Amino acid sequence: MASKGVGESSVFENGKLKIDYASGCAYLDGQELHLTPIEYKLLCLLSHNLGKVLTHTYITQNIWGRSWDNYIAFLRVFMATLRKKLEPTPDSPGYIQTQRNWL
């Protein structure tokens, strides 16, 4: 997926997804997404690392400030709800992809 607005811009766009970092809002197909603060932080973290594989540890440290086993369970729940809000077809995700057993 092509992206524009990464870097110095305060707006990230990728397909139908738009994140306005300055206002703290995210939109999908022109409609505002109703995200929890954690979901929004996850979405921003992922958008700033577009195309990279992020580990559970990296994500939990950036969202909660530490990485404990309990946070991995929380992360899975938040990612699942974020995916439901972003992905029209869960079987073929376009925005968030999981790399299992990646070394």
C-alpha cells in the first residue's frame, strides 16, 4: 500500500485510512473512527512503522511503557478490536497483518 504524509506531515494516509495526528482523529473512508486511547496509540505506532515487523515486546513497551506477559494478552484484545474497526474483510486484512513465528 502506498502512503503519503509520513515524516514531517501531521497527516498519514494509506488507502481509505487517514490519521490526523494534530487533531488526534482517525478516519476510514471519510468516516471518523471511534477509537479508545489505546487503539489510537496502537494505530499511530503502526502507522509510524509502516512496512516493519514489530515484536510484542516493542509494541507493549511503546504503548504501556513496559513489557510483561499480561500486556501481551491485553495487546491481543486491543489489536482484535482495532482490526474489527479497520478491516472490512477480516480474512484478507489490508491494514494490519500478523507475522506468526517470525524470527
